[in-house]
Amino acid sequence: MTAERSRSLRRGFTSFIVLAAFYELVAHSGFVKPALMPPLGTIAQTLGGMLADGSMFGHAAATLARVLIGFGLAVAVGLPLGVLMARLRPVEHFVLPLASALMPIPSLAWVPVFILWFGLGDTVTVLIVFYAALFPMLLNTWSGVRAVNPIWLRAAGAMGADERRLFWKVIIPGASPFIIAGLRQSFLRSWIAVIGAEMLAASNWGLGWVIFDAQQFLNADVMMASILVIGLIGFAAERLVFGSIERATIYRWGMARMAKG
Amino acid sequence: MAQVAELSEIAAQPAGETGPVWRALRNIFPFIVTGGAWETAAHLGLFPAKFFPPLETVAATFMRLTISGVLPHHVLDTLLRLIAGFALAAIIGVGIGVAMGRSRRVEDYLLPLISVAAPIPGLAYTPLFLLWFGPGNVPSILLVAFVSTFPIIYNAWTGVKAVKDIWVRAAHAMGADDRRLFRHVILPGALPYVLTGLRLGLAQAWRILVAVEMLAAVPWGLGWMIFGAQEFLNTDVMLSGIAVIALIGVGLEKLVFQPLENFTVVRWGMVTS
């Protein structure tokens, strides 16, 4: 088992080395301009420089702030509304058709409209993140609360639980695998949306803006350094934050995910 | 992502105690209320009409653009890009995913690379691709393909690994060679996952294509139409474009994937519809 594992690690390591070597080879071969395909050393230097002068932290902080505000708003609206939809028929009948009509529209399609309405800047980015994150949150909460086993509800009712305790002790824990899946998915969507929104609604700070801005000056090294940081933050959120929350719930409720996306 | 309510589930909601007419009315009612609110706000002049056109203006613009053939041209170009990028992703993604599921060696070599590359939002690469390939169709199609490949790889890989060992051994014992094993056991066994992956991949492709069109300065395409309309403050053109985008999004799901699923995995009894 351990031998097999170390072989897997060695092979994984090898493919990174091979890929990096191949990239270096092409970058130094002179087939492509160094401005378009900077060697790895240059990218590392640029990244180091941007970290040292703090500009990279500024961009990352701006992007994270936009994501967290938009995502927070989406959770604050989507979670209660999803619960209400599942518990109250009229709310479901009203919200569901609207949600199914708005959901298939990619959030970034709204960018030009929002720019016209709210002007360039943070309002647009935050609203786009909100739009992207809202629907996964809403629909997962809704289906999670609906998926709570009715026998649990009846059992709790028979044992004398009032509405409030029923809600906090049965419905919310019962729906939480779905809710957590919704949080995770909403965050991933937000993370994609914020990059696109920052590119389109220029705002001087933000990882998406840096990449877009670097295009004008042919700074491929800045682009790649920023892409790296975007990947690292996304990876950290996915694996460390949501991964650990989700693993805890999967172990506790014995549920497994079927598909990854 | 498997837990998301699919549109089909939403549509297949039990209507309760009432008939189809009541259900249709009930589904239209929220749109009448929101539409009414929109109309009121537009006609009261709370916002300049240029930014907040009444719905009849949007409908008129929609008709005008459709009849003049401008809108269909945009739609056609967007769909062609989507199909080209997605087809590329489907071929590469299913190929890599199946290879990873079948061979431990391929899995060991490729999985770390894919796990590192997959969480990076594909849109982040847009300026880089534009720099490398110049503006236009090539970077748009490549980006769409790149983005939708990852869910396809993941699901094809999971699907092949999820094929029950006992089916493979049974087929072997009955004398199936590798080709027939693949064709008659592994492929059908993995298909529910592969279809999930294709569906997720197409959804992702669709979500970023509109944004890529805005950034890549392609001459035709819905994203470009919406983005270009911004300069002339044509909110009605933008909203018509967004309406078409919503229709295509629903259509992809309803007309492409549901029939495909019904025709394959549901018919084979692998999942219930």
C-alpha cells in the first residue's frame, strides 16, 4: 500500500517536472516571443516582486472582499428564502418560476446592464457575485428542506416538539448536507463570476482586473502570477474550508457525492 | 453538484390537487406581478427610459432585431462556438477520463495536474489566450473547450472506476475480449456519470462563453451584442439578448440532455427519470 502510494506520488511529481521542463524548453527555444511566454524564473520573480511590494495582497484582498460581500448577501437571501419556499406553498409557487427563468442566464451576461444601471465599480461586481451565488444556494436549501424525511418530522411532533424546536433540531440538521453543498457550489460560482466581472467592470484593484490590465502591456508574467494566486485561493477555499466541512458531514450522515464539477 | 435541483425536477413538481390550467396560471402569475412592477416603474419615469425601457419597447426591439436577421446571426455564431468548443472538450475529456479510469499509470500521471488546473476559473485565462492567439474565434473556442473539459474528465474517470468489478470479471469469465468488454460493459456502466459530466461541462461552457465573447471582441455573438449595446446605451437590445440567452440555456437542458438521458441510461434502467 505504501509502496503503491509512493509510486503514485513519484509519478505525479514526474508529470509536473516534465510539464515545467517542456514549458521552459518552448519558452527558451525562441519560437515564441519571451513577452508572450516568459520563462518560469521570470514568473516567479514577478510574483515575488508583487508579493514583496504588497500589490498582490491588495488585489487579492479587493477580490476576496467583493466575493465575500456578494456571497454573504446571497446566503443571507437564499438560505431563508429557500427554507420558506420549502415550508410554505405560496412562496414556492411564486419564487420557483422566477428562479427557473433567471437561473439559466449566466451571471456575467448582466454585466453590461448593471454597468449602465449602477456605473463602473464595486456595486456591479458585488451584484454579479450575488446573482451567481444566489441560485445554487436557494435551490439547494429548498431541495434540502424538502428532502427531510417526513417520518422524522412526525416523530418529533409526536414527541411534543414545537415549531421552533422542530425547525432547529430536525429540519436544519436534516437539510444541512444540501445546504453545505449549496454553500460550496455558490462559492465556486462566485469565484468565477468575480474574476469575469472585474475584467469587464474595470476598477483598479482586483485579481481579475490585474490580469486584464496586463494584456494591454503584454505582461504575460503578471498574468500568470495572478492566475497562480487565483488558483491557490480557489484551491484553499475548496479543499480547506468547504472540503473539511463537507467531509465532516459526509462522515456524519454517511452521504457521498456522486459527481464533481 | 449532483444535489442541485435540475430544471426537470422543478417542472415535474407534483401540482397537488389541481389541473394543468391552474398550474399554468400559477406559473405565469409571478411573471405578471414582476412584469407589472417593471411596467409601472418604467412608465412612472422613476428611471430614464434609456436605462429602464418598458417591456413593450424590449419586445419591439426583439422583433425588429429578429426580422432584420441581426439577432439570428448573433445566436448562430454563439451556438457554433459553443458546439465547436464543447465537441472538442467532449472528445478530449471522455478520452482522458476513460484512460485514467482504466489505467493506474495514466491516473497517477495526470490526476495531480488536473487537480491543480481544475479549480482555476477558466475566465482567468482569457487575457492570456487572447495574447497568445489574438482576438477572435480561436481563443474563444479553445477557452470554452478548456473550461468544460474538467468536469467531463472527472466524471468519466469516476464513472469508469464505479463500474462494478464483478461485471468486469463476469464478462471476462464469459470470454469477452478487451474491446467487447469496453464496448458492452465499461461504456454502458460509466455512461450515467459521463452524461452527468457532459451536462456539467456544457453548463460551464455556456456560462463562460458569453463573457468570453465580451472580452474577445468577436464580430458576432450574443455576448458581443450585449456588450456592444452598452456604448450606445441600448438597454432594450441588451435585455433582448439576455432573454435569448435564457431561452438557449433552458433549451440546452430540455431539448439536448433530457432526451439523450431518456434515450440511453433511463431506457437501460440505470437511473430512474
